[in-house]
Amino acid sequence: MNCIIVDDEPLARDILEGFTGKVPFLELKASCKNGFEALEVLQNEKIDLVFLDIQMPDINGIQLYESLNYKPMVIFTTAYSNYAVTGFDLDAVDYLVKPFAYQRFLKAVNKAYEQLNQQKPAGTSASQRDFMFVKDGTKIVKVVFADILYLEGMKDYVKIVLKDRKMVMPLISMQNMVKKLPRGQFVRIHRSYIVSLSQIDSVEKNRVVIDGKWLPVGNSYKNQLMDALGRIN
């Protein structure tokens, strides 16, 4: 698995170079001190994985990654934990907060190796995963798509109702939440509701029943719902 390191700190690069050298399936192609060096390598080499610092001069790690047309897998390596949600929104394999031990590094690269073996394209989208990460208060929570019953928009938040009546409430708009959900598994039935198709028990007039709860179907969303259901008459 071809990889590169991108970090403006010499000590951080040295540590990562030592860590990658201990992993048999990693082949380090370059160790770059800034985003511009990394761009040159990425344009000329087939890179599977990038160990990417975030706080760097001129162009930070997030800006660098977002600028790429072809996105390899990425593991963010940074001293700042406050970028974690952004990292996962970019479908990062993992997010390592400095200083991290070799065991934590190895866990992250094993995840990347598994993704590559499953032949998932670099920059895997939410629709190809079976989960997403969201921020619920001060915690970053993993939400498995199969556990979602429905989602309800509540001003600046979205309430995600899960099986067993559990719920999380990330600070996110409904529009942005739609982008995180896999296509074909969820359908928006109202400006305030998105439902899991597999969890629908019945549809009656302008209502959908999920786990005993009636949810309204907006007039402008009826056709969208029927298309998702296969236009059953």
C-alpha cells in the first residue's frame, strides 16, 4: 500500500517514518514538509494512503485534501482534536491526535488496509459505508445506518431516532444530513422528516408508520416517496 507523509514538523515526520517502516504492507513513497510538495507527489505517483497533518502554512491539510480530484485514503495526524468531525465528514479512515503511540497508529493503518482489500475506492462516500460519525454534544458518535428509524429536523439540529428508542442530536442541517445518508436506503417524506425505507411498516394517505409512530408526508414529497417504494398502486 503506497503512502506519503505530509507534515511541516520534522520530528512528526521522523516519528511517522519510523512507524511506517515497521509495517510490512506500507511502502513510503515520500515524506513532504508542506502541501505543495505533496501535490507534486500525488500528481506523479499512485498513492493509496496519506498521513496528513492539518495545521500547516500556506495550505492546510483539509484544504489540500479537498483540492484533490482523485482522493486517496487519508489518516489525519494533528495536535488539534477540534477538527475531528470535519475529518470524518471528509471520510477519513481515522483521526490521530498527537502524540499517539505506535499501537494506535497500527490500528488506523489496519483499518486502511481492510478498506483497500475490500476494494473500496479512495475517498469512500457515505453511501458505500454502513455507518457515519456525528457530533452529539461533546461526543463524536458512530451511527450505524441499519439502526436508524427516522430523522427529524429541529431548527439547527437533527434528531436521529434509533432502534430501542435511542437517539442522538447532532448540530447539522437537514440538507447536510441528506448528504451523509446512503442513497436508496432513506427517503425524505417531509421538510422535517427523513425515514429509513427498511423501517416503514405501512403508508396510509398522508402518513407513514414506523415502529408505531405516525409521521406526516408532505405534499411535495409524495412522488419521491412513491418512487422509493417502487410506485406501488
